[in-house]
Amino acid sequence: MTIEHFVDLSVLTIIPIMAIIVSTIWSLFYQSPKEFGKELVDYTQGRLPKMGNELSLFIAAGVFGVAILDAGASEWIIYLIEASGINHLLILIPVLALVVNLLSFIGVHPIITNTALAITLSSSPMFEGDHLLLSIGLLTGWMLTILISPLSATNLMVGNLTGTNSVHVGLKMNWQFTIILYGVFYILMVGIYYLT
């Protein structure tokens, strides 16, 4: 986000560029440039083609996210929040995390739901003074989803690499760690809310 202020690129462009730069530098601490080149060729020729499912998932999620916002999802989200009667941020944050997670289990990628929620809530007067804390809550809910959803690209990839399936990775291997981690972040959000 800091780099975005100094260059004419969006965060969505900066993140992959920085990931490539940082991972290359980090790898060169542990390998010679020749070994790194060999591993890079192996990765691009061997592992990357096997990740077709993950790449397709991200592309489809992005396209569907734009389509759902163009179809008026913002109005639906505001209406549902108002109809639920939730008027306290610390109640809304875990409810949003639960919704994002439930939708991810039926195939709606968290990129779609979090994008729709972030755009809608950042442009809404609802919880206007708490947008920063709300964004932290959305990111924390995203973390929860990525670690336990069997349809997350991370769990699909880990399942592929370990020879198991993504359901085993998300629901058997990660769920306890994920709940504890979410609890820690939620306690931090409560502290930030009451201290600011």
C-alpha cells in the first residue's frame, strides 16, 4: 500500500510484482543463481502446468466478482445488513466472516464476497468511522476462509502437493489453528475498537 502512493500502479499489480521480487531475493540467500535457475525452470515446466485448477479458480472468481457488483450486489448487501438489525461493528465482523466462509463451502470464492463487501461497505455511510477496523475484520475473515475452505486455492494446492484432498487439508489439518488464530485477531480488534 505504501508503494502504491509512489508509483502509478494499483495494489493488485504491485502485490504479484513484490511477491516475485521478494521470493527471488529470498531464494538466492539459500541457493546459487544456477540452482535457482534450475528450480525455476522445473517449477514453470513441471509444477505450474499442474496448477490449472487454481489459476482457473482465480480468473473465474475475478470475473464473477465484477459481474455480481454490476448486477447490484451492493444494494443487496446494505439491505441485508439493515434487515438483520446489526448495528455494532464487533457483531458485524464475525457475521461477515461466517457468511464469507459459508459461501466459500458452496463454491463462491472469498475474492468475490470480500470484494463485494469491501467496495460496498467502504462507499456506505454505515460504520463510517470504523472502515479501517472493518477492513481488518474482512481480511481476518478472508484468512479464516483461505485456511479451512476446501475450495480455496491454497488448500487445493497443498492437497495436491501432499497427495491428499483439500477437504482433509482444510477441515482436518487446519481448523483448530485457524479458529485459535481468528480468536487472537478478534481479541486484538476488540482492543483496538475500545482503545480508539
